[in-house]
Amino acid sequence: MTVDKYAVLVIDDEEPIRRLLQKELANPLRTIATAATAAEAMALTRTKRFDVVILDLWLPDVTNLDLLIRLRESIPHIEVVMITGHGDIDMAVEAMKLGACDFIRKPFNLDRLDLVVEKAHQRARLSRENAVLRHSADQKQNKSHFIGNSQDIREIRFLIEKVAPAKIPVLITGESGTGKDVVARMVHHLSPLAANQMIVKNCATLQNELARGELFGHVKGAFTGADESREGLLSFAHDSSLFFDEIGELPLEIQAALLRALETGCYRRVGEKEERRVNIRFLFATNRVLREEVEKGRFNEAFFHRINAFTIKIPPLRQRKEDLPLLVDYFLTSLSADGAKFRITDRAMERILGYDWPGNIRELRNVLERAIILAENATITETCLPVNMADAANHGANGDNLTLEGIERRHILKLLRFHDGNRQKTAESLGISRKTLYRKLVQYELDKS
């Protein structure tokens, strides 16, 4: 289970109180920072994320409840606990109306204050998590894996394992439906930031006039309709990964602003002068050829070179048909609602192998989902498959007559060549024993190759 650490900011002009609270409230799961003035406090909030603020009602450089209002507008998910004197109860009640979660009177009981702070943290955490769920298309956060054992897929797995620990941005390219989002999730789950939820945004859904506010956030009154301050995706993705799908759809003017956040780790909310610093792993995906988009003036060149630092290219399914049997087996298992085991006939598999799959893995999944519904006695036959696949049943991408045996023979030969004839390594790559490999070599007349 992930340890939930958080930070508390104590704002009080009396140094003895600051020292006391910093010492008595600190514990292994909680760090305490202090500030003597409103200006010092606001500067701290721009460089570090706090969940709870303990705020003295009276400070030398602000009037009454001004700082509470500024904190709530600047950091919407923060919780504020007020420290009040005996004569300030009416003011404390007013503070509660303005968003303070609780108040405690001087001289205060440290045990009670500790409990109040912990409850405030739980409120802040739940508020932030709910906001993340509203913004994220990655709510399930499954630890995905890329199905297949072809040379292309093993190279992709190798690249993922190498780049995941690094902070460098990753650009994932490939046709629609090839699994670019799966690769992004794998990079995130193998990264040092895996404990936090990855934030996902499809750039095609961004509306031009609202894009900047959705990405960076905005303060109250920044534009028409901004009735309250809001955090943006960059704030939610702090200490995690931010995955931009279909990055080629991001408006040009936003690309320039995002480039600065990529290079400096800093950004400004719309309508805010102060900069904020974040720790984010950026991941991008596109089915466009971005270099061509740059040449046509539709994509920012500097932004392209920054996100293109490390690229993972996913081949279309028609170029790795040797992975089809594994993918079919995976989907027949994962798509079965009642846990039933489905089998597929040789003729149906021949039809699947002979089809070019222009919609890639997404199309394969949809076809098998339909086939499971039509199946009788948990058996997928060729009649369960779409009619448009019939003409392709006997034709491969290169005019080959593709059968399951032919695909398997080709894949074994390919791996033998890759491992320079080493049968032990070939068997390990195939996930079978050396004895089973030997039988297949004899069966396909490859034992003397």
C-alpha cells in the first residue's frame, strides 16, 4: 500500500508558536513548513504543494480574512485551519463561511490540533482525488502489458524498460488502434512515479478557447465564465505522468505554452502572475507524421524536437501477424463475461490471419467481442466473423497463403535466425521447452536449417 505523505504550512507571526508547531506536529508522514507573513506564505505555495494550512487570524501584512480568500482561490483543494483568540469567535465563524474547514482557539491543545490537521488532510486528499477522476480518462489504471512475442514487440518492451526510469519525454507513434495508450501506461507503471495516477488527455477533445485554462488552470475572473479558481491538468499530474493522446491535434498557440512547461517545469494559471513549479513525466502519442505537420506549418517545430527526444514506434498489426494467435487467445479469455473458455476453429483462424486489420488491435477486439456473442458451444467459427473478412481469408499481405502453421513456421525460423541458430534461446523466446521446439523443427522441416 502506498504511504500517503503530505505537507502542512503554519502561518503565524509569533516565532515561538511557529517553532512549537513545527516540532510537535511533525511525524514521518507529515512535513511542516512555516511562514511569518502572508507574502512569505504565498511564495512558499508557489514552490511546494501543501494539503493543509494552519493560519493565524491576525497577521501584520494582511487585513482580517484576506489571506484565507487568497489561499482558497490560489489552491482550490487546500484545507485551512484557523487559529483564533478568545474574542475572535465571530470572525472564526465568518472564516468557516469563506472556506476554512475548522478553527482552534488559543491556547490550543496539541492533541486536538493534531487530530484536526489529520482530518483536514483527508478532506484535501479526497477533494484532489475526485478532481483527478473527473479529468482523467485513465481511471482504471490497469497494469497493461503488450501482447505478442514478435521481434517488433520485444524491441518495444526493451525500449519501455530502458526509458521508463528516465525523466525524458516519450513520443509514441503508430496507426490508430495499435495500442499507443497501452505503451504509455507501461512506461508510467515502470517509472518512479507509478505510485500516483497517470493523467490522460485526448487533445482532440480540447476546445480552442478553453484549452489553456483546462491545461494550466485559471483564477477567478480570468475570463468570462470563470466564476471560481480551478486547477488544471498540470497541477493534477504533479509527481505523476501526464499523457497527451493525439498530440497532433493540440492548438499551435498552446504548444508554445506547453513547451515552456516541458523545458522549465514551470507554468502560470490563466490570469495569474506568479509561476508554479511541477514535477511531471510527459508522454505523447500521435497517428500523424509530425515532421510533415511541421513542414506544413501545422505543428510547432521547437515543440516537435522537444517531444521527439525518445520515440517508440508501434508497427501496424498487418506487419506482425505472428502475434495474432496470442492476441486472439488473450481476447477470447479477457472478453468472456462469465469466465467461459472459448476455442476457435482452424478455418476461423485462417480467416483472421488472412485479413489485414486496417483498424489494428482495436478492430480485432471488436470482431472477437462480436464473435463471442454469436458463438455456439463456446466455439468461434468462420460464420461468427464479419462477411467482409471472407475475401481475405486465403490472401496474406504479400499474396501468401497464410495458415496458422505457416505463421508459426515463419515465426520459429525468424527467431532461429535472430538467435543465430541457438535453440535454447529460441525456445525461451517462444515460451516453450527445448523438447517442444525440437518437435516443431522436425514437423516444419527446419531441423536441418
